[in-house]
Amino acid sequence: MKILNLCFTDMAGSAYTLSHAINKLTKHQSINLRSTTNYVNYPAFAGMRYYDMDSCRRMVYKSDVIIFHSAIRPFFTGLNLEKKELENKKKFIYFHGSELRYQGDALLKQVDEFLNDAKILVSTPDLLLYAPKTAKWLPVARSFSEISYYGICNQDRRAMESFAIPKTNIVFSHAITDEYKKGSQIFYKVITQAIKEMPSIHYQAIQGVSWDSCLRTLSEVDVYFDQAPPFVGSYGMLAVEASIFKIPVLCQLTTKVQDLIKKETGLDIPFISFRNEEDLFKQVCLLTMNEKLRKKEGQLGYEYCKVLHDEKPVVNRFLKIIEAM
């Protein structure tokens, strides 16, 4: 099969990582065609600005499977796509993030207008609450083997440990993408107070860097704060990437999202939860003082994400969805 991931900004690198995994793990061929860059500059197979309209349209028509990432109408109007040319193809709408939360009704109307025979996918479990009951959750893929190389390799680690003084500072990190949606202000308030009381705590922001730089920075921190309700109540891909490095993750999920994940996968959420600011402060202090606790929580996060987000189970899940159509 020829599989096309068609996207604008490629939220969380979902189009690139899925295409890359399909090519690496299967005999099928996949590309992602992207119209604009994104805030962490995820890689892309092909940028629309480097091809004329006819070339982009031929990529669509030559595909056996087409995945529209959130946007639908702009691709039909911008590339002058004909619905009849897509009739015998397997089609998906892969919804991400705030588009479905904010513009759900309008986007679902576009599905009916242009692709009423398409299958709906969502990238995070909370989006199942906004999508039709027939929608499927397809977790965003990550290559555990490739990302793990961004940490210090074993040989370098042994060299460091042979004569370096063990570090005593505990580094907490948070990626600043949307302070309101991520509940960043709660974390800022707590970490500021914790730093005053425990000088061994340091804070490392992740902002305005490429995906490559983001991973290198993330690999060197000790604890990662992902997000807090009430806006999202799920977890992002940086929480998964932190888990690949076996870094414990502070993340508060809503009860509905926890129930959805349990129902869909049978798995319990391993991320470190908290009830309020006071409880978050307590968790920060415990993680700072207890290395064994950090290792335990980091391992739990790794095991959960390995089952759900490693590229192999994601690709297998996607191929089963195609076969069932």
C-alpha cells in the first residue's frame, strides 16, 4: 500500500513518526506531505512549498490510504481535489488537540461534506469525548530505540562516572507551549516555592527549540512536569518522550480520561498525580529527596508508554484498523 499523511503543522510529529515507522517496520510505503512548519520543527518527508499543485495532487491520487490530519476543506480547495478520485481509497481523519475541542462541530460537518466514508481517528484519549462513537484512538508513535540515543550512551556514561563527582542538583523541567492549557502557572508557583526551600532544586524550561534540541535537553533532566486540568486533562507527547528516558512525569489527568484509557487499554496511568497545589508541592519535595522513588516512577512510565506508544504497537494497531475497513 501507498500511505499518505497529509497535514499542516504536524501536531506532535504524528504524521512524520507514523510514516517513518510504517516504512521501517512494514513492506508498505508511506510519506507525510506538510504545508507549513511547526513550533518544534518536526521532520517532514515533503514540504508542499517545494512542489507545485499538480505534483501535490498526484501524491494524493496515487495513494491507497490517505490520512487527513485534522484539516479537510483546505486540502480539497487548495489542491483542487475531486471527491470521485478518492472513492476507492481508504480514508482517515486523524484529529489532534484543540482543533476538535474548539471546532468539533465545524470539522465534523466537513467530514460529512467531503469524506463521509472516512474513518475517524483521535491522537489523545480525551478527544474520544468529542468524536463520534465509531472513532478510534490511535496513540502517536515514538521510536523508543532511536530516541534513547539522545541520552548519554553507555560508554560516555561509564566515562563520566569513572571520575566525575556525582551531581547533587535535581532538575525539574516543563515545556512552555501554552501556559493556560498546560496549567503552567500552577507549576511555576509550586516550583518557585520549592526552590526557595530546597536549594538543590533547579528549573529548566524547554521553549523555542527544535525537536532534536528538545530531546537532548529532556534526556538530562530528573523530573518532568507535563500538564494539569482543567483544560486538557490528558498527557502530551513530551510526557511520553520523558518516559522513554525513564524520567518521572508529573501529570494530572481527569477522571474521565483515566477511565477512557483503562477501558481502551486495560492499563492504569503511571504518571504522578496530584490533587491541588499543596499536593503538587509535596510530590516535588518527595521526588527531590528520594532517588529510588524517581527511578521507580520513571520505570513505571517507561513500561506504560512502551506498550502504548512505541512505534511497533502503534503501526500494528493502525494496520488492523485498515484491515477492518
